[in-house]
Amino acid sequence: MSAHLMSLHRCCQRSARLLVAGRPWSSSSVSSPPLHTRLLLFLTQRFYDVEMLLRWRSQQGQRRVQKKNAYYSYTQHFHGADIAAAFYVLSLKGGFRYVGQSDWFHTDKRGQFNWNFLNHKDTPLEEVDMSCSLISYSGLENLVGQQSLRTLSLQGCPEVDDWFLARLHVFQDSLEELDISHCPRITTGGLAALRNLKGLRRLDMSSLPGLSNPGLVIILLEEMLPQCQIIASGYDLSLSQEGIEERNEQHEQGHESDKSEKQAIY
Amino acid sequence: MLTWRRLHVKASAVHGLLTSRLVTEQHTWVHGHLPLCQSLSTGTPVRNDFFKDLEAQFAAARQKAADAMPGSSWSPIEINPNLPPERADIVIVGGGVVGWSIAYWLKQKERVRGALKVVVLEKDPTYAQASTVLSAGGIRQQFSLPENIHLSLASADFMRNINDYLGVLDEEPIDLQFNHSGYLFLASEDVAHIMEENYSTQRDAGAKVSLLSPTQLKEKFPWINTDGVVLASYGLENEGWFDPWTLLNAFRRKAMSMGVVQCCGEVTDFKYSVNRAMTTEGKSLDIRRIKSVKVQMPNSLEYQPVECAIVVNAAGAFSSKLAQILRVGSGAKNTFEGISLPVEPRKRFVYVFHCPDGPGLDTPFLVDYSGVYFRREGLGGNYITGASPEEEKEPDPGNLEVDHEFFMEKIWPNLAHRIPAFEKLKVRVETLSSSLVVFNLSGAADLKTKV
């Protein structure tokens, strides 16, 4: 009896320690996750079944994204690549505009859209607005053939990451405006891939949470893309005195630890 | 009798018999008396000592009670917890990225959960001389063999979806810090035709590569001096560099969450059984089968023989040494047993330098036809450079000393010729490093840059 209590007590201590040292909860700076999440975590560490259920749930989320971004081969076969691209954009709750047309085709919140876009056969897309949609790297396969794409808006897309930006080289001659603000998964390494977009004239990279040194990255991007106008708002670029002192201290500590490490190895 | 018990107490640190614990209490009690005799003049410190001792004794008594309960891990026989298990199905020798990747994929492919017991042995947990952590961390598809191109494309796919493969429930997502800047190969007159052939092979295999003429090259990268360059090959997608240490830790974390046992030790010997068989020509053949490997603990004479079915040699630059221990190649010449492992370690230098006016964010991993390469490191104007030495002047792989003269004579002139901004640079001596690279004697494949 007392042994059971002792082991339960030890288990509680262990799980508490694990929770304290566990993951920071995605991008929010809350100190500890809500109660039901903590309970789920505790159960996951005790029972295989709970772990399996949680893993199925996360896999279901991934499968949903993959299904949305599947290759629309049937539509391509029956209606051609441009209609397939248009249908793909509308299915992901985006909007687009054809070359030579002035009105946009949008999907509303309930997922309904105007089927008149089928009337324009073999007209490439000129402007595409995919803000807050689930577009991902594999979904870009549907848009790859659009050689007259001039504007692409990816504001707030959760699945757009560095690999997606690297694949945008397929639009290197035509793309003039790109909006990647508020995308949580973009980091500095992906922005380096924008080198290939020779025709880019306007780039909006505001409020990217994945950037660690936004000020420096903006300057380097401006040097890399001299003909492009870069809009970067939503960053704290202030050079306050405390900030500079803190950074100097960290820099010195980093140097000392580097030197001592190298001495230890050699 | 009492003196024997006191000696016993000195030998055992934590685990001990009930009687020896009583002796420790008596020991501290005896010690507690001495300060009492010495410091009668001060009043309060004596009482603090007494209460601290009492607390320590209560804690010791609680620990003793917990150990005595069933379900505790106390045992009268002292077992070193760092020893590898006595029996394992597969022993992987080498804890670099290749070893842990093998462990992960073995566990991924097992049909029944927990069916395969995999042990990974790494002799140096600080990875001070491991090729994985000292490498430049680049990945490219610009090879001449289609097999290499397909392997590299599959690796890029893996890294793109790394969180689907190596994500552990409830841990942080993996950030490889992948820089998608591509590789840029420069060719002179005599090798331009090879580059064109390679370009068509790469395109056929599905790599996204583009060929650039000198004018296009100058337009794209104005900081390059296109003297002597006839053709350039630039990777548009799936090429760049990343942090190999993060990848290693991601593999390790996922493999350990799937039940792979990690152990720190070195393989020094092995036991095998021999079966004698007759070939169709009538010659007798000795078929040797490994029964167990002897794993030596670091800085200790302790060892553990691990019975295993399969031993995987993933020791990187030290794999030929392991093969010699396993007596691969010890048979007669001109027989199968006489073929030794054709892998040897080669030393390569990597220099970090700082140049304030150097090329910016778009710097690709540039490889010149003279063999010199460089890439950007971080955002502070630092670059990493190195070169493959000629066949005759290979440095001695016995130690990891860095040769500064190699930089001054072989690398800097070529670098300054290709990029004029690098005439003024400052080598960061404290971050020089040399690494041992696995060199495949048959095909000169540089495994350092292929992950």
C-alpha cells in the first residue's frame, strides 16, 4: 500500500519536473499550458493509448493539409492547367484575377464561389490572393505552370515555410509583388532564396515571428534586391540604450565561452 | 569488526547494507562530537550543526525506507548504470548522424513495437573529433552520378518534412536553420564540357539546376570576378546548408523516444564462431559469424560483452580501424577474406574569416574550379572556406592540428582572385577547425558534403 503511494508520489514529481522543463507552447509566451492540456500530457506519459490517440489527432491534421493541397490531375485533364489552377485557388478559399480581366473571383467564408470562371478557357492567372489559406509546398504544384503570375499574396498562411519560398523560383521572370507577412514558419534562410525572383518590385515581409534579427535581415534584403521596394512593419527596431548594453554583454559572454571551448578541444 | 565496517562504508557511496548505514550515522555522530569539544565558547553554531545533522539523518532514514520498499531500484550488487545491455539484436558502432539515422530507420521499419533491440555505441559523447559536427553542413544535387542525385533529392524531401518524420509528441519542432542559397560551381575551359554533361544528367534526374554564362553570372552576382570562368552551374532549389548538430540531435531524440539504447563506449574486441564449409570447387571456406562485441567503458578497465546478431559499422573516419578489429581483410590475398575495407580517414581544414565588405545574404555555396570553396556563415559578415588538397600533399590524419600555411598559400590567393572583396579579410583564429572526412578509396566520394 505504502509502496504504491510512494511510486505515485515519485511519478507526480517526475511529471511535474517534465512539464516545467517541457516545450514552450508554440509561439505564445504563456508560462504554463491550460489545465486540460496538462492533464492530457500527464496521461500521455502514463498510457500508450492516450499517446496513440494524440498522435492520430496530429496525423489527421497533417492529412487534412495534404488533402487540400493534392494535385488536381482530373481537373487538369478535363479543363486544362489554367482552369485547374483557378479551381485550386478557389477550393482553398482564395481569390484570383485572370489576365486581361478586371474582376476578381473570390470564395466567401462558407466556401461558395461563382462558377463563371469556367467560361474563360486557357486564360492564365495574373493575380492570386491566398491569404490565410492552407497552401503548402505540395500545393504549389498546381500553380507551377502559371508563367504570367504577377501578384501573389500569402499573408498569414500557416503552412508557408522556407521550402515554399525556395520553390517560388518557378515564377522568377514574372512575379512582381509578393506578400509574405504574418507567416509563422518563415525564417532568414528562406528569405535568401528570394534572390532568384529577378522581377520582384514589391515585397511585404511585415511581422514575421520567425526572424531573429529583423533589422539586419531587412538591410541585407534591401542590398540583395536593389530594385525591390521592401515593406517591413511590425518589428521593434528601436535601438534603446538598455538593449545595446544587453547585447554587448551577451556578445562578450559568447566570445569567452567560445575561447574556453576551443581551448578545451585543442 | 568495527574497523572492517568503516572501510566498507568508505568503499560504497550510495548503495549499502542496513548495518553500514547505522555505521555512517555513528560516524557522523562521532564527528558531531568533535566540534562540540572544540567550539564550546560560541553558543549557537553547535545547535545549528546538531539540527542539520538531524535533518540529514532523517533524510537518510527516509531514503533507506524507500529503498527497502518493493519497486525501488536498490540492489545489493553494485551495477554500473552506464554499461550497455548484455544482449541486443543490432549494435551500431558510431553515434554520428549516419549511426543515429540507421537506428531511427531500423526502429521505423520494425513491424511490431519493441521487436528490435538496437544499441548505439559512441566512444566520445563530446563529439570533439566527429565528422558530423565539424562539417560545413551543405547539401546539393549537382553530382555526376544519377544515384547520388536521387539520394540527395530524397534527403532534401526528408529535411523538408523533417517534423513529420522526426517530430516527437510534445517536444519543440525541429528547426534545421536551412539556408536555401544554392550551390554555385564555376568551370574553366577544360572542364566546361563535363559540366554540361552533368547538367543534362541532373536535369533528367529531376534536380533544379540552371547553367549561367559569364555575363549572366556577373549580372546575378556582381561581386564575382568572372576571369577564366566559362560556365557556371547554379542550384535553384533544394540546395544550401544547415546545422548538422541539430539534425543529429533530432535523429537521436526520435530514436531514443522509439526505444534505441544509447551507450558510451568503444568496441575493442569481438567473439565469433567459425563454420567450415566446402565450395563447389572443393576448397574449404571458413564462415565467421559474430557472437558478441566487447565494449570498453571510457577511462576505465570495465567492459561489457554485448551479444548481438548484427553489428553495423557507422564509425565514419574510424571505420577502417573498427574493420581491422573485426578482422575484415585478414584472409589470404586474392580471396574474398583478403579484401579490407576501402575507407580511410582524410584530414580537411575549414577556416572561418571575417570580411566586412563581402557578399551579402544571397551568397551561394561557391565552389571554384581550383578546388577552393566558401559559404556565408551567419549574418555578421563571416564566411567559411576550405579546399581539397592535391593527392600528393594529403595532410597526416593522425592528429587534428590546423595548418595555417595552407590557408595563406593555397586558399587565400584563389579566393582573392575570384572575389576581389576578400583581399582584405581577417581569419578568426579561435574558430579554426579541422575534421576527419571519410574518403572512399574507390570513387573519391566526399561524404562530408552529402548527408
